[in-house]
Amino acid sequence: MQLEQDLRSAVQENQLRVAYQPLVDLRTNRMVGVEGLLRWNHPVHGTVSPGEFIPLAEESGLISHIGAHMLRTATRELAAQRDRNKLALQLNVNLSAHQLDDPRLLSTVREALAETGLPAHRLCLEVTESALMQDSAAATRVLRALRELGVLLAIDDFGTGYSSLAQLHSLPLDSLKIDRSFVARLGDSKDTEVIVTSIIAMAQAVGLTVVAEGAETARQLELLRDLGCNQAQGFYFGKPAPIDDLSEAVRSGK
Ligand code: G
Ligand code: G
Ligand code: MN
Ligand code: NA
């Protein structure tokens, strides 16, 4: 398949870039971190979404190569940003289910940190609920090993799968990201507000930092703040953008 061929050369040709989206602390209104999101500038098709090419990378076995490239690029860019602007931001990077199965993952993470000097506790790896549920015993082992490197771990898209917080409690997690489908309905649906309230309460009771994804309106942020949500991310604060746009990307919430 042509797109798969193209993906093989994309890393070499430097067509894969990382866009960064701010993570904002809801008490201080300050940017505390960024999530790095892959972007592919395809020479013919233009920007191809990771929603399209990550599955392709997984099917073709290119994911560990691309994942390593992503980690190296994002840690390098963030470490440079840190030196330039004296900003000690957290960097979040997504991992797919296949990457959790990859025996090279640990050394890839260790090397990216060593090469760039980014402190381990500034890197947060995001895994989805569904990735964890595929083989939870194996996933738990990998997460524990990553935790031993000193990196933080987040569960992403929470609420879209079928895991319970009781199951999550046995995993070495630091934060929980509420899926944006819930945030989108905040303010319109009382049921959603009840669900989000209980997710926040349960997650915080087991010591997790709670992050709301996909916050687009001041109203949603006001509700999230009232519910005690710790951090938020979304178009309201900024769209994913190149690293150099970061300082301008954040608009303070009310
Ligand atoms: O940025 P966008 O909304 O297009 O992302 C679509 C999906 O691709 C999201 O689920 C996001 O988590 C995923 N994604 C973005 N960057 C990466 C990456 O570097 N690795 C993996 N595994 N998934 C990514
Ligand atoms: O699955 P994950 O949460 O990693 O995916 C992140 C994706 O969510 C990115 O592709 C990003 O473009 C998208 N995203 C970030 N903020 C918003 C938002 O406020 N609204 C919507 N609709 N999508 C968002
Ligand atoms: Mn994510
Ligand atoms: Na998510």
C-alpha cells in the first residue's frame, strides 16, 4: 500500500513533526505542561492525522520506530524550550498498545531522557484504558518498569472503555484524563455532570491528578473548576501547535 510505503520514508525525510497542546492548572491558570501530538506533513496529501497513520504504523510494525522518533523529538524540543525560556514544563507523550508490548520501549525511554537531559519526572506517558485492558498483567509489568525509571503515567481517554477505578487502583498511575466526550456535554447534561463529579472524586481519592480533555468553553472550565478538577487541556487554551508558538498559545482562563 502506497501510504505505508510513504510512512516508511516519512521519518527519514523528516515529515513527522510534533505539535504541542498546553495543559493548564485550574487553580493557578498557568500552563504546567504540554501534550505532544504527532503530525505527518505528507508531500502529496498534506497533513495526515495520527488517527489515520498510527493504526497503519501498528499494522506494519513501524510503530516502535515512529514511537522512538516521537519520544526523541519531543524530549529534545522540550529540553531546548526549558533552556531557552526557563520553563519547567511536563511533557506528555501517547503510547499505543503495541508500544507497551515492545521489549525495546524501556531502553527507548531511558535513552531519550539521557540524550536530552529532560528529568524523568517531567515526562508523562499516556496509555488508553483499552490498551491496558488487552493484557492487563503484562501492561502492569511494563508500567511498573517505566515507573521505576521515574517517569509519570497517565490513563488517557478515561470513560470510553470498561475499566473500573478499582482495576485502575492496582496500576501505578499518576493521573487520569477524562475523555473529551464527557467534557463536551458538561453544562448541557446533568447526567454527565454527575458522572464527571464521581470520576473526579474517585480518582482523587486514590491519589490521581485529574485532567479534563477537550475543554472548549469558559462555561466548561468554570464547571470543571467547581468540581475540583486539577488540570485541563483543550482548544480554549490552545490548539496543538509547533513548540515555538507555545508561549503565545496560552490564553488565561477565567
Ligand atoms: O492530534 P489528534 O487529535 O489528531 O490525535 C488523534 C489520535 O492520535 C489521538 O488519539 C492521539 O492520542 C493519537 N496520537 C497522537 N500522537 C501520537 C503519538 O505520538 N503516539 C501514539 N501512539 N498516538 C498518538
Ligand atoms: O486521544 P488523545 O486524548 O491523546 O487525543 C488528543 C486529541 O484531541 C488531539 O488530536 C487534539 O487535536 C484533540 N483535541 C485537543 N483539544 C481538543 C478540543 O478542545 N476539542 C476537540 N474536539 N478536540 C481536541
Ligand atoms: Mn492523549
Ligand atoms: Na485522550
